[in-house]
Amino acid sequence: MQVKRTRRLIGAATLVALLAIFANVAGLEVPLTRLTGGGADRGAPPGVRAIAANMLLRVGAGAPPGGELAFVAVEPTGNLFVSDAKRQTLMRFDPGGQLLSEWGPRLGNFALAEPAGVAVRGDSFYVVDRGSPRLFRLDVAGRVQGTVNLASYGTYGLNGLAVDANGNAYVADTGRNRLLVFSPNGQLIKQVGHSGSDIGGFTQPMMLAFAPDSSFFVADWENNRVERWDASFQATDAWPTGFRPFGVAIDQLGRVFVTDADRRRVQAYSAQGALLGEIGAPGSGPAVEVSPKQVAAAVGASAQPSVYVLGSDGIERIDLQNTAPPPPSGADVDLVSLAVIGGMAALLVLAVLSRRRRRRAASLGPTPDGPIRLDAKDGAQRQHQKAGRDEDLLIAHEAERKQ
């Protein structure tokens, strides 16, 4: 009966394994989610590699001397909008690195103390000043159009800034592990995130950037990862980078570019965290000449695919070339393959156990008193038991004779 049951189990496991193999070979997909919390990485954008590099400007050569470049944004025209934390100014450069204008330290009735994150939306320019602390909105001539006093929100260590399609400004409040979201008229809409390393948590968020689908990605510095949020402020995914990311930018294809200052490279990912390329890595094209703190993607459908890499002492333009999408990596768990492997391993174990039982049954066979044990201990016990029964018979015959 036990043998029949084992054979049935083997048959069922074989059928399941064969079905799983058939589904895998036929390319059938199961609607599974990534273990990190997001959806499967479908329709990944092209890969990317660097084909040329051009140093646009250096502090003291193109940019005024004595400065420390902090953040960069790209205008719709292709010009660059840059903050200088040390000289307390804002600068605009053309795509070739020529200085067009400089604003500050005085902005009307205000003074910049330590300008950090910058952003551009239409003909409006935004900057967050961590020294004030304030959020400014300026026009194309650098005149103040609106301000938000951030001191009342208890901010600590302001950094990145991004503006969505509706004109809402998102400020990275790094020391408080949150994002502050303000409407165009300066009203606080929402505080996003909390302290922690779970999905929805931050530990020193440095910068954020918006994707074409209105989702946004946050460089979660101390957690060594990038975290994705949808347009309704729900954290959907996160993936490890293996380094502490400071800057993040997204191009029109949805590729996520993240700076690795320690190794002087920029990593490119899909929206689900699949690695698409390494800019500045040895053997991958031209080196990155600055220690990249921030990165910004070129704008315009007809523009040469490129990114602008900002270090504290200069800005470099890296021209890119699209490559084939990378093959699926180990970032996603292929549960079909795991099921096949598990099924085959179970088959092997069941087959070995069943064979051992059959061999044992064939070699021993049943007896009226139960299975016979051939080991020395059992043999001695059988001999002892047989001697005991003979002695009883002798005693009985001896009693008969005496009668």
C-alpha cells in the first residue's frame, strides 16, 4: 500500500514538473510581483552607453572662481540652471557652457544664504535655500515671484527640489527623512515618507526626479537605494544601488540615472531597477572627469541623448547611445523555474526513497512472526527466543515421563 502511495506521489509530481516546463518553454507568464514591492519589469527601455564626453565648464574656467557648484536643472531651451552654494548665487549657462546670467546673492528684498536644489518649469525658476530656509520662485530675469518660509516646518538639511507638471514643488528635507510638497501658491499639500528603510521610508533623501508617467524617484542616500512613488504618493518599489546615491534624473524614455560619486560613474536603470548601463565604468566608454554629485537629462525629442553630470568643481556633458535592452537579470525571481527545480528535486528524493523500500522488501520478505532482522543483535535475540521454547518442551516431556 505504501509503495502504491509513493508511486502516485511521484506521478503527480512528474505531471506538475512537466506542465511547468511546458509553460516556461512556451513563454507563458504568470502575473507575479517583484519581491521588492513593485510589478514585473515589462517593456524595459533601451540600454545605454556613453560615446563622448565634453567638459563644459570648470569653476574658474567658465564659471566664476571661488565657487562650489551644488545642483543643476535643464531649461526647456536646453540651457543649464545651476546653484553655487559657496558664492550664494544662481547661474544660467547655454548648452555649450557659456555663462548667460548670474543672480544673487541679493534677490530683491531677500538674500541667498546657501542655495541648494533648483528646478525649472516653463518660464519659472525655483530654488530652495537651505540657509534661510526658503523656497523661491523666480522669473526669467531672476525677479522674485513668490516665496515660502520653510522655518515653520522645522526643516533640517534641505537638498533636492523638483516641480511636477501641475507646478507643485517637492522639497527634499533630508534631515527629517521626508519630502515637503507645496502648491503653486505656497500651501503645504503633503508630507511624503517617514523615517525607516521599509517601502515608504527614507533615511536621508537627497534628490528626486519625475518620470514621464508622473511617478517620481527618490535618491534614498543612507539606505543605499532608489525608491519609486506613484502620482498618488504611494511608494511602489525600491531597489538597492550598492552605493549612496546623491543625484537622480530621468530622461524621456523613462531611464533612471543615479550618481555614484565615490566611483565616478553614473548608473542607468529601468523604472523597476534593472541595470541598463554604467557611464564612466572602466571599459564602458569615456571616463567621468568630475566626482558626480548631481545629474540632469537633456530635454527635447530631437536632442542628442545626453546627461549633464555636475561635480562641485565643474559640469560635464556625456553623450549617449541606445543599446539593446539587457537580458533579464537576477533582480526578479523566476518562480516558474524555481517550481521546476523544486519539482525535479522532489522527484529525485521520492524515487530514491521508493527504490530503497522496494529493495529492502525484496531482500527481507515477510515472516509469520513479522520481518526478519539480519543484524547481530536481532539474530542473537532469535536464537535466545528459540532456546527458551525448546527448554519449555523439554520440561513438559520430562513431566510426562515422571508420570
